[in-house]
Amino acid sequence: MLRRAALLTLALPFLTAALAGGAAPHAPGVALPVPHLSAPVREVALVAAPDGTLHLGAVVDSGRFNSGRGTFTGRVVRVWRAQRGAWQPLGGVLNYRQPRPASNLNLVLDEQGRPAAVWNENYGDNDIVELRAWREGEGWTDWGTRYLGDDLPYAARTRAVAAWRGEVVLAWGEYLRKPDGSQLTVRRWDPAQKSWVRGPAFNDLRAFSRTPALALTRSGQPVVAWLQGEVTESRVLASRWDGARWQALGGALNDGPAYVASTRMVLDGQDRPTVAWLQQVQGQDTLLARRWNGAHWVPMGGALSRLYASAPALATDPAGHAVLAWVEERIGDGLGQIHAARWNGQTWAAWPVLNRNARRDARSPAVAVDRQGRVTVAWREDVGGRYTLQVQRLR
């Protein structure tokens, strides 16, 4: 039975679109060269600039170390740019201090395609958030004094990142000690005050809110989506900043309170958001998506996933159509397989499983679309017992 289940799982990618009433599956993609790394890869990020240039980021192991309080695995952050058919490193290691554990990498581009990176490092009992932006001809900024941190790890992990005019913009979460609850705000760096300045909260302060998603309009105004409510009875909500206040975009995106996670959001060329999230459906984490048509949220088909889903990544093509990549765990052995699908305006068209080897574990997908509409997906995959970078151009 396990063998039959595994064979069925291998066939599922080709059947996904048909099972969902969708378009015919896409043809397989083409593997692209990747940067040479001798250490295991732990996280992957991928973004496309307005001119189509791809930027790739990764968190990579750097060895085992002793802090005096115990041993830990050091990890470093690196970024590359695609140039002349190869990945060219943008500077060296981004970490300000080594060795440190690093995690939760965000790689974003501003409206001119300039990259910025944000990541977590553990320091003592605190998680701190480090930031850097790339300046052509100068290298990475030295923003070591801009770090953010809190003695509550929730604050350091509940964030989303965008960039505008070379500066990082954050959607940031904090616990409120009095009264109980949480606060989600958009933060920008004020060079005059030399500090982060928060705007008005966009969530209900009395409710437990988390997992914000953030995108900036063509004029630099934030649009946000987030989860609000108790863990098993949460709603997916969204708002737009109109220059003076937050304006709710309709009501809840999900049909009723449920366990939800992993909010993702992108804007199309008219600044209309598409939101994707994971929701427990019949005991299984399932990938769902909706788009804003200017008046209300429109479902984008039904469930994209057929097995236990995780780690969704979302992008949009020049026509405003969403592209999603995610992990599904195989029946029987739980190995992760990388899936991807593109919305064509009416339904989802899926690609076959992207794994280099469908019988090896794969995680951490990231997806980007260039101005020609070409889709590229990056992820990490177990190759000979070590997680390695994989990049594929989809057709």
C-alpha cells in the first residue's frame, strides 16, 4: 500500500490542475546553474527587478561553534545577481558579526530594482533583526545601528518587508502587555530622528494578530494583509493606507474563522492585491487564494494543494496573474515536493513537480516573474544528505 501511495503521489502533480477543474498542466521547466556552495542551505529567497534581473538570496551553514553557553550552528546570509548567464555575488557575507545563528531571510527590491535584505540573528536570549541595502558602486550599507529587537521572539519574527527609494519598510508585530493583545504597524526609518517610526496600528489591538504581508503601491503607499483571532479561529484581513488612515479592503477573505497561517500578498499593475494563505480544511493545511477586484474579494478557484501544504511563495506576472510555489508532503514518507501554478484569469495551470529528484526532500520555495512573464523558482533540496540550491526556469 505504501508503494502504491508513493506512486500515486508522484502522479499527482500532473493531475492537480485537472482535479481542480483547471487548465492543462505546463511542460516541465529547465534547470539553471546555481552558485557553488559547499555547506548546507537553510533558506532561499528570489526576486525579479523591474528590468527582469533576478536576485537570489540564501542562508547557509558556516560551521559549529561554542558560545560559552552551549554549541550552535553558525549561519551566514549571501546574495547574488544574475548577470551574463551566471550568478554574481553582491559583496560577501552580509552578517555584521560572526559566528551567529541567522534565519528568517527577507530579500526585497525597491521600485528601481535595488535589493535590500533583512534577517534574524540570535544574540543571547534575544532575537534581533538586522538590515542592509545594496548601493551600486558602494556595496551593502552599514546599518548595524538600525537593528530591531525585543525580549519577546514573537516581535522579531512577526514581520513583512518591502523597500522604497532605497530604504526598508517594515510591517512589524508586537505583543501588548497592557491591555492583552498585539499591535501590527508599518515602520519606516526617520533619518532626522535616527530611529524607526511606527504608523497607526492596522489591526484590532484587542485581538491576537500575526503574520503580516506587506506590499507598496506605485506611489509607495502600503497595503497589508494579516491573520487576526485565536489560532484555531482566525480571519484573513486586508487594508490599504490612503495617506491619512487605514481603509479596510472588504471583510474577511476566508469564509469563516479557522486555523490559518502563512499570509502572502502581491499587487498587480493597478495596485490590486492578490492574497494567498494556508487554511486547515478537513484536518489538512490547504493552499487558498483570492484577488481584490476593486469592490470585493474574488475566489481564485478552489484549493491549489492536494496534500499537506506549507511554505507558499507568491508573485505576479506582467498581466497581473498570480504565480504560486509551495511545498506538498508526499503520502507515506512526508518528503517535501515543490509545486507551482499560474493563474490565467479563470483557473490555475500547474507545472509537474519541480524537484530535481522527486524521491528527495525539498523545501523553501521562492518564485519570481520577469517582465517577459518568465517564471523562475528557487528552492533547497536534499542531494546526497546535504540541502543544495536549485533554480528552475518554468515554461
